[in-house]
Amino acid sequence: MGLNSGWAELPGLKNRFIFFSLAAAAIFLLLALRLWYLQVIAAEHYLSLSEKNRIRYVPIAAPRGPVYDRNGDLLVDNRPAFGVSVLPSEVEEKARLLDRLAPYLGVEPAELAKRWEKGMRYSRYRPIPLAEDVGREVMEVIQENGVSLPGVLTEVRPVRSYPYGETAAHLFGYLGEITEREIQEEAYRDYRLGEYVGKVGLEKTLESFLHGREGQRRVEVDVKGRELRLLRTLEPVPGNRVILTLQRDMQQAAEKAFADQAGAAVALDVRTGEVLALVSRPGFDPALFASGISGEQWIGLLQNPRHPLQNKAIRGQYPPGSTFKVAVALAALRAGVATPATSVNCEGKVTIGNREFRCWKREGHGVTDLKKALKESCDVWFYKVGIDLGIDRMSATVRELGLGETLGLGLDGEKGGLIPDRAWKRRRFGAGWYDGETAIAAIGQGYVLTTPLQLATMTAAVVNGGKVLRPHVVKRIEDPAGQILFETAPEVLHSAALPEAALRTVRRGMEAVVNEPGGTAWSSRLEEVRFAGKTGTSQVVKLKGDSDRGQDAIYQHRDHALFIAYAPADDPQLAVAVVVEHGGHGGSAAAPVARAIFASYFGLEPKPETADAAGDPAADPAIDPAASGD
Amino acid sequence: MRPATRLPTRPSTRLPAEIEKMFDRRLLTHFDWMLLLLICLIAAIGMVNLYSATSSWDPSGTPVYVKQAYWLGIGLLIAFTVCSVDYRHLEYLGFIFYGINVALLLVVLVAGKTTMGATRWIDLGFFNLQPSEVMKIVIIITLARHFSEKGHSSGHTLRELLGPFLLMGVPVLLIMKQPDLGTSMLLLFIGTTIILFAGVRRSALAVLAFFGLAGASGGWFLLHDYQKERIRTFLDPERDPLGSGYHIIQSKIAVGSGGFFGKGYMQGTQSQLSFLPERHTDFAFSVFAEEWGFVACLLLLLLYLLVIFVGIYIARRATDRFGMYLALGVVALLFWHIIVNLGMVIGLLPVVGVPLPLFSYGGTSMVTTMIGVGLLLNVGMRRFMF
């Protein structure tokens, strides 16, 4: 016992230790025997129990956030749709089940099997969607036959609904089932297969705000997948509410004014950059996408030559035609190349180098100063002043007005247009710049491309002192409780350094366009509200000399009609840009759309065009310099 | 720390200076590396198991197994701190600790923090103190002190046992009142183990057994409804398979379906499907059993049994009676935690919410266990000191 012997005098201590050690070992042995029983003798039994033993997680889709216009009109909402999905872990005979299910759903069993396989790659324990929006009757039939369809679930899911049909469809965009690629991305980490996500438009850019959070029902199920009891319900969190700057009635008035013409229109508040209308025509029915568009319908939309899916207001790049003269005039005034009094004698044509450039008016405008050049859209004045100004100075000022850049409206796919200069041409073609090209650019043809959104922004800048405001369409975003998450404030992208006198001069010219006899938009004037504008016609294809490019021409050969405008002329609030594709002349095709927008904005009764429209020299068909020069 | 001044008075064949050097080395030489190794091994297996048990959880925040690693680190630090101070100081501090701890238990009853219907904690601002947990260690020290003084060769009489039963009974009743049936029961088990080891006369044992049974049946009426329900359910889990019987049934299915070799790491359907409740705390072993099977369970049991044996060995070789009782008390603490937890998850005992030492996630359990381990190491390395 060594050193311990001093105290361990208790008799039987050794025995006591032995007894306690044995007792401990015996109790451990008991545990081991119990484990032996559970894991070896009864293993089969428990294994089968564990196989049958399932908690089913049934996801509850969250309603996406609603979208309102600036006055609280509900533009995009949700409605309930019935979906059918399957829990693979509870199906024993897949082929038989699908054969039985296919007739109810009206889908081939092979197609169902394909969807099944796709879903299996993600999770065996989550429902795989087989059919969307099947209708109440189908759902009821499936529920009645539930016993013979083990593992089949029916679920109610909110899908998008559009109380105003096609209205502003391009702005909202549409949803689509999440793709296998998307689901790998970090942004869609919490998404599951079968969920719908925004594919374009606001639905896409505001996805994280609109989506909401999926809820879940935890259900105890038995061997046959029958629900035994609800364990827990996690309520879904609906998406946030989006309040737009859009004004629904104005949007609809503009869309209606397009009738069956194609094109785009943008209406902005010149003081804030708020978008009050954003039209792209032709439109599409966004409800088609709400629960899965058919292949046939999709191909139909894609192959339509008038591109109904494209948002032309932000993606359509058109030569601005004579509307561009507003910017050129400002550039010339700023550079001191022209003054309000600068006059040119327009004889209907001018020779630059060895080529002849014609004015749209064969007989010429005679002696023309700046105001008249804008009012009657004299090309010769702009050829000459444009060449004096030079392409680089012209382009620099024009860019300051917001043309040739993306403005950051907040929708995907916004295009930047093109404002050419010497450096650009060298980069692009490796060639020098010619005066003739400057002349063509000065009337908004040639390489120049702008979007309707840019034209509206430029118009706003012309009347608000040269400020290029970032156009925006989202006013604010609120969570379901009404807490403001996001609010847009007016943002000045940059200020064009333009003398006030120059801006005033150009505005006077624009007023004359609409409000003085002989102005190219005289026929579109409104009695109640004085507005100002500038027409434009841009050629689409080069045609020989006198070939018809008007209403009798082949549709695709007709010129685009453009119009930019603001109102009221003495206290500008609203800036509008309109492009009517192949519409012919700006004055006759595009100005009426702007007129309809103003009428709606100022609460005027829609009226037919002013009586003296017929026979008025409303058109300013820009000539084809190339054709005429040769 | 080194009681070197006392050494020369001991008879020795060596030179005092040499002895002093030798003695320093002895502290290290007699450090129980085996115990430390076993503890670390079990904790490591526990952490690997926690990783699987919580793998399907929301990835936000610090993962549970990482937090457990922190706690293990803190626990080891505590163990080393505890074993660096001679345990014999505790002999004198024991009763003071006891007094403070009982006072704290009273504070809990009066002004404790209530969570999920139980009042067990004192909110200290930076952390929540659970005095009942501390009491597990303090009762060991207190009883060790008591019996080291009142050694008896022929076993204790009933009268002599009145004191220790009172010492044990006061905290047990206070903890039962919280209510925390699991902890009060463990306290009772630990205390009774020490008392039985200290020796009880046959006559006294018979009387105790009688009162024990009477008390148990009488105690039934003192239990809360939910506690009664647990015991009823334990006796017949199927009576409420989705309610209070749920834990036992699911745990048994997890363990049983693991079979001989298990379903494979991270492959437990019971646990990965969230079928098993509290799978990272009280039911961590069920996850292990499901994924690793019978063979691994046996191995883990063996590791725990080895810890118990090493503990008993340390108690056997202790230099003084206080050290012996102290080590034995710690062994009882570990033993009963292991037995009650495992018994619970494999359906041998009712569900009472007792963690498996080093295996279940939890800072409190880790700290208590490591204080115990520190005491064992302490007694073990000083077995040649006087």
C-alpha cells in the first residue's frame, strides 16, 4: 500500500472498490445489451419504421408584393391558383402513378416523368411541381381520387393577376419558373424548383423586394403519406408593396392613342424625373406568364415582327430625326456658332463637298432664322450650322443633355443609344469623319440613335434649366406593415452648362412648332393647354430618290414618326417623347399620342384632332441625303 | 503550491534537494494522461457527431460544433486551473461553498430568471448562472468533507446518516421546486452513491430502502403533471406517440434503425430529416447510434467505461480520505449522467433532460464535467503527497 497505508485503515475498502467497479460495469453491460437488442435484434423493425416515419414539409408560397400606381390604383395583384405536385419519397410505382395522373392533368405521362426527373435532382423530400394552375375542377377530381394517387399533393399558390390587362405590361415584365442555372446563383439561394421569379421588367429588378418569404406546413404523415396531424405552420411573409410614379389613367390614355400602331412613349415630370407613363407597343398580356406560358404562345410572341416583348421605351434605339434639332440648336447657340438671328436662305437643297443635300421641303423655306428653322424644321439651316459647329462640339453638348447614355431607370436592358463623334468613328470603322456626315447628324440621321426615354429626359432638361434628372418609376417600397423600405428622391445625373438665353430661344422655337400656323405640329395643338414640341421623322431604309416612304409604302419601309413635347409651355411640368414605328410623319402620327397624354394629365375630354389638320404642312419628311446626293 | 517545506520531515532515503527536484517531476509524472486522452477523444467524437446532427440547419451564425469546440477549449482551461491548486484546500472551503450555493438556490426561487416555465437561472448580465448545476460539484465536496472526518469501520448508523441526508436533502428539495427533476435526481444519485460507499449498516440500509420506496410512491403526488406524464409515457410510450411519447419513440427508431454498422455519417434519415427532436443536446447519442451503428456505440460505451474505471482507480490510489471521496463523487457524477442520458435515449429510463457528458452540446454541461475532470486529475497527480 506504500505511502497510502497511513489512512486506508477502513476494513473492506478494497472490496468496496471492487464491488462498485463491478456494479458500474454491470450497468454498462445492461446498456450494451439494450443497444444489442435495438440495433441488432430489432434493427429490421426499426429500420422499416424509420423508412415510413416522415415529417412532410409542405411549402406555402408567399404572395408577391402588389404594385400600385402613384394614386394607389392596384396594377399588379395576386390570385389563387391550384397546382399539383408529387412527393417522390412516397411513391412506390412511379410509372403507374403518372399514367393515372396524366389524363387528369391533360399532360403526357412522358412529360410528367421529365418534370419529375428534373425535380429529383434537388430534393427527394420536397414536393416536385407537376402542373400549375390546373383549375378548381381538376384539383377537386384529384383530391377525390387521392387514395389511388399516393404521394400526390394539391396546393394553392398565389399567381400574378393584372386588373388592367395589358396596361404597362412591359414595365412590370413577367415571371417565369426559376431555371436550373438561376437556382445555383447566390441571389436565389432560398428558392426552390418550381418557384416563379421575375424574368424581365420590375418583376426582375425588384425581385428581392417583391418575392416575400415562403412559409411551411410541417405535417406528420403515416406510411401511406396520409397526413396525421399538423405539427406547425410557418406563415409565409408576403412580398413588399411597390408604389410607382406611374399614373394609370395617363398610361392607358397613351396606350389607347397608339391604337394598333407600334412604338413607344415616355412621359416624365420635368421637375423630378418621375415617369408618369411608359408605353411600348404592341403589348402583351402578362397574365399569360402568370402560371406558365405555352410553348406555342411563347414562340408566337418571339416571332412577331413588331416585337411585342421588347420594351421599346428603353430598348428601342431610333434615329431621332428632327427632334434632334433641339439639341443641335442648343449646341450651336452655346458654341456661338449661331445666334437667334442667324439666317440661312433655304433653297430646298445645299451642296456640301460634291454632294447635294436636300431639305424636306422641295421649294425651300426661303430666308430662315433659328426660330423658323425649328418651327418648320428646315434641314438646310441645320446642315449649314451643323457643319460650322462640327461633330465633336455637337456631340459633346448633346451628350450633356442625356442622349447617348443609359439613364438608370431601374429596368434591365436599358439601351444607351449612340451619339457619334470623330473618335468613335475612328474606333468603330478606322476611318475619318466627313462634313457630309456632320450635316446628316445635325438632322438626327446617320449614325445617331436615341431611345424614347432619352428623348423625354432631354426634353425635360431643356425646360428645367439643363438638369438631366435620372428618370425613375419606383416612388417607394413599403413592407406589408406599411414601413417604408425604400423611397426614390430626385437625382440630378448632371447639369448641361447651357446659357439660359439659349434655352429660352429653343423653347420659343418649340412653342412655335405647335402654336403657330405653319408649325409642323400645328394640327395637334390643344385649346385648353398650350404645349410646345418638336416633330421628327426618321428614315428606316434608304430608298431611291422619290420613292414613296409615306402611308402607301410597304409598312417596313415607312419612316418612324417622332415627337417630343412639354406642357404647359409657360410653366413646364410634363415632358413627353413619342416614337411611332413606321408611322410616317411626326406631326401626324406621333404628336396625337403626346396630345392624348397631355389631355389626360390636364384632365381634358379627349377630342378629335383640330379641324384644319387636313392639308396642313404637318410633315417634315427628312430627305435621304445619300440618295439625293448621288 | 509546492508544499516543499514539509518534505524534509518525511522519512526518505534520498537527499532533500534531490527529493525536491524529484517531487516536482512527480506532479507531472503522475498526471493522468490516460484520463485526459479519453476525455479529448470522446469530446472529439462528440464534435464530429454534432457537425452531422446540425448540418441541415440554417447556416447563419456560428455553427454549433464550432461553439462546442470553444466550450471544450474553455473546459480544458478550467480543468487545468482546477488541478493546479491542491484539492486539499477544498476540504476547508467545502462548507462555505455549500452555504453560498444553498443561498443562491434560494435566490433563484425568489428572483430567478424564468425560461420555458422553469426558474433555474440568476441573470448576472453577462451570463446566466445556474446554481443547481454548481451544486453537483459542491455536494461532492461537502459530502467528501463530511465522510473524511466521520470515517467508520463498521458502517454508519441511521442516526449518523441524518447529517449527510440533510446536507443532500436541502438542495434536492430546492431544485425540485424550480422545477428541475433531472438535476435534483442526479444530485440524489450522486449523494447516495457517496453515502453507500462510505458504508451503511445493514439495519440502516433496510430502513432506508423502505423509506426510499415509500418516499418514491409518496413523491408521485408531489410531481408536476408533466413530470407524471413523462413517467407514464415512459412506461407506455405508445399511449401518446405524437405528444410526450414522441421523443422516446423517435429516439428508439433512430438508434434501432442504425443497425449493426449504421447508416453512414451524415446519412441518418431520422436526424437529417429533423425527425429527432433536440438532436444536438439530449439526443445527440441517437444521431451517433443511427449513423454509426452498434459497433461504434459499443466502442463509445467502452470509452466512457474506461473513464469511470480510471476515475475509480484514482479514488483507490488517493492519498487521503477526502481525496478518495472527492474522486469517487466525480466518478458518480460522470457515471450517472452517462447512465441516465443513455438510458433515456434508448428507452430504458424516462426522458428527464440530462445531457451526455462531452457529447451533448452545451456550455454548462461542459464546464461542470471539466471541473470534475480537473478534480480527478488533481487527486490523481497528488497521490504521493501528504
